[in-house]
Amino acid sequence: MTDVLDLLKQRLAVLSNRLRRYRVSRLRRQQNQQFAVNQKQFYRDLESQEVTNRENNVEIQKCRKPKYDGRPGPAETTTRGTQQQAKKIPGQQAPKTTKSTICS
């Protein structure tokens, strides 16, 4: 029974991808034809289209918050770091170099 369900899921995934590709190519053909016939109307229609796949900004922030929590974002910092920040990180200090370590 599970084999049949897996097979049906695979077929459904293939058909849905094919349908999506068909819709995209059909829309592209229609837009190309409209552009060739009437460029002014093409640009008007292009500006009036709504973007429906945009995620809510709150959802994006909720998704990103665990990854970047506690670290400044790119807009908050103007430099890559200072010497004081580098000193706080353990293991960042260069080992002492002496003549004996170089010659050996």
C-alpha cells in the first residue's frame, strides 16, 4: 500500500512541475507576443501586476532571528571589527615568534 502511495506522490510531483513549467512558458509567450504588438500596453500591464509570492516581513524576521540573534546586522556596523573585538575572541592571538622557533 505504501508503495502505491509513494508512486502516486511521485507522479503528482512530476505533473505539478510540468504544469508549472507550462504556465510559465505560456505566460512568457503571451508577454513576448504582446510586447511585439503593443509595447506601451505591455509595460502598463507589467506595472499593474501584483506580486503574490512575497512573504510577510514579520515571517522573514521570525525566520532569521534565531540565526542572527545577538550579532549586529550589516546596517548596524560600519567597520569589520576593531582590535578590542579581536582581543575578546579566544585563540585569535598570534603565537610568540622567537629566533629559536624560526631556525628550528
